[in-house]
Amino acid sequence: MLKKAVGLLLVCAGVATWVSCSGSQSHFVYAALPTANEIGIYREDPNSGVLTQLDDSPYAAGNGAESVAVHPSKKYLYVSNAADNTISLFSIATNGEITEITPRTISGSTPAILAIDSAGAYLYEADWGSNSITAYSIDSSSGALTETSNFPIGVRPLNLKLNAAGTVLYVTGAGSPTGFVLAFSVGSGKLQSVIGNFSTGGASPYGLFVDPKGAHLYVTNGAPDNSIAEFTIASNGGLAPIAGSPLGQTNGINPLSVLVDPSGTYMYVANEGSNNITAYTVASDGSISPLATPNFTTGNQPSFLAMDPNGKYLLVANQSSGIEVFSLSTGDLDVVMNFNAGSNPNSLAITP
């Protein structure tokens, strides 16, 4: 039987509440734990960044829970279950509890990475077994999924990202001698046409991120290239390399995840092979430069980065050592805590 959270109450001045003592609303962090077939759930204090595990967390998911995605309404959580070829749907209560809504959606072969458009109308899934992208419409009243299209791309999709308008979907794929980013025009939940195929300058492009202004796109090329591809995004969604791209990264090994803070000023890259994060400043033209002291030590095998909605804390999923929280200060990172998730976190999603 699936577990349902009882919820952990935060007491301020004798009143039980899910609002922090200073009045800011807490966020909830959901972690995919694929080796345990579970989802871990934690309350993040918006003022301190400290995580508190909800009662009875982690909760049962499908086999090989690979990726998690929170609906913009904060009402639904989606989980791709790579080992049983399904996508789970959970309702989210105001205190972070989740309850699974069955039946699960059958989804191709080895469903992996998930992405939801900002309007919450469509969900896209990268299917590793069939080398395709499956799109679903999302019912606004129930969260239920209905398949709208399946688009074969001929290569294993390593990552997905939508532009802010939800009109362009970017997909990375491995290649020899270099990998690439495919850009698709999207309409009514369907991949309608290929805008272009753009080389990343590295064989294994894992990390993928569109900056907050929607002006630039960044890709991390894993080992042995250990580089970062930088692109300017054209009005039609096409990509143009920024001068000097890809940038050789001498500060880390096997970069797997990348993100830019909400201000668009700083970039962070998780280096799974060297157990650190490299920090960069972002110029107005999208080019990046490492900080004077760019490297920050993490736990073992950092593989996924997420930013809290207020842009104050960076969360890191360390494959061998739980979830780490850093506070941000002019680009620098300071450790807040390292939370033992009890399994190997693979993906993180935070309520808006």
C-alpha cells in the first residue's frame, strides 16, 4: 500500500503552521530515489534553507523512479518510472503530502526525463528505450495525462528543456565526434517540426539549461570533453554559438548538471567526477567566466542541481551522499546542511 504523509508541523509562537516564523511560505522538495523505488519529500525553510523530512517519507513510487516534475499549480507531482515503463501521478496537499492517483500512465520503453511547460498544459517525456519524445496534455482539474504525440529522434535523449513560452523544446543527444542539441517547434502539445540540429562540441551533452531571460542556452559536455557549450537563442528558437564556445572546463570532471540563478548573473555546474561545483559569472552577451575562486566542494558524485524559488539556496543531489544545501552570496556558495536521503537521489523538484 502506498504511504501517505502525515506532515510535520512547524510551531511558531505556539501556533502550528506551514509558514515560517518570519512569514515566508515554505517550499517542498521532492527527490527521485531510483534504487529504492521511492520519492523522498522534505520541507525547505525559506529563511534558513534547512530541510526537514516529512513524516513517513520516503514514499513508494514505481520501479526505478528516475525523474520528478512538479506542476506549476503545486497540485500535482509526476514521476517517471524507468523500470516499469510508467508515469505516476500524485496529488499534492498544502502541507506537502502526496497521494497517488491511479492507474499509472503506460509510457513507451524506459521513460526518463520529464519537463512541464510553464502554463501546466503539457508534459514531455524523454524515452530512452525507444529514442523518442512523448508529449501529453494535462487535465487541469485532475492532472490526468493524455498522449498527444510521440516523436522518434533516432538517438537516446539525454535531457529536455522548454523555453519560457513553451513553444520550443530543446533535446540533447550523444554523438561522435560531437553531441548535439535538437530544437523542435511545439504547438498544442505536439512536436511539429525541427528548427535545427546544433553541435555542442562534446560527445556527451548531459546538462541543459535556458537562462531566466530566455536569451541563452547552456549545455555541459561530460567526460572526456569536460566543457560547456554556450548559445544565443534566436527569435525562432534556433541556436548560435557564442564566441569561444565550447568553453573548456579545467575546474571539474564530468559535468552533469548546469543552472543559472534567477537574476541571470551566476552559473553553477555540478561535476560528478571531481565532487565539486564550479561557479561562473554570466556576461550580458551570455558568455561565462569562472569566479576568482570557482570551485566548491560537494558530497560524492553531484549529479543534479535545483534552485529554490527565491533564488537564495542551491540544492545538490549527490548520488552517493544525499542532498546538500548551499546558500548563495555574490556567487559564492556556503554549506547550509547535508541531508542523508537514505538512498541515491537522482532528480529534484521544488514547489514554486
